[in-house]
Amino acid sequence: MRTIRTLLLAALASAVLAACAVTDYNHSGATLARDAKWALLPIANHTDVPQAGLRAEAIADGVLRSRGVASLLHYPAALNPETLLDPAERNTQADAQKWARESGARYGLTGAVDEWRYKVGIDGEPAVGIALQVIDLESGAVLWSGVGARSGWSREALAAVAQKLMRELLDSARLQ
């Protein structure tokens, strides 16, 4: 009986560790208005997976809308930094923020994808690492930032793990 209990506890501990998540947040103390005009800015891709930033942007769009952000602009496709030869992310970010200000947006959501893959091995667990920032487009100040990493179960979709992580990150932002 004791052996079975030990095995069950070991299995439970390994199951908990298999779906690990680490997150950190920084608040400026500002409350973000849901009914303000928001802009989804480029999310940089720091991985070797093509279009991971675009995938993260699509998930961020859905998560922000589910949190009550109704007026959400998308930066023009011409400003998309996802190229194989010259990412030029810093110029793209500046151009996208300028476009958002000129469009009348108050806040901009931007960030970076640092991990977007299935781990190598028998189980092939999905692993995601994302950093996000909400910027006051008028002043350029970072009002909120969150960074996190999460891995999932072997049969879980990479997008599902990314959505859970992004939801957890954005849930920490003070929206009213």
C-alpha cells in the first residue's frame, strides 16, 4: 500500500512539473481603459519558427477582445517585421507606434516571442515564452509589462499553451 501511494505521489509531482509556468508582471499603477482605442503593434519573433510573432498577435487579439477591448486596430501589413533576411524590428516598432498615434489609439500592445516550439523527445511537449507590454502611445511610457513561459502536455496544442499563457499575462493588467 505504501509503495502504491509513493508511486502515485511521484506521478502527481511529475505531472505538475510537466506543465510548468513562470510569469512576472510590472504595473505602473495605471488602470487601462477597456473602452479606449487600442492598437495591436508588431510582436517580434526571436525564435527560429517562421511567423511565431504573427501567431502570437492573432492570439493576443482574441484575448484582448475577450477581456472587453472592443476598439482594437491592427498595424498595416506593410509594417510586418517578419522577414527572413532583415528583421529591422526597431524601425518597424517605431513606425508602427507612429501609425498608431496618428490613428488616434491610446494604448499599444507589443512584445516578443522568445520560445515557440515542441520540445525534442518522446513526449514533444509544447513550450512557449512571451513578453508583452502595454504602451501609452502619447508619452511612450510602458504602463504594464508581463513576461512568461509555459510548457504543456505532450498531446496539447502549441497554440493552446500560448493562449493560456497570454490570458494569464493579460489578466494581470488592470483593465476597467
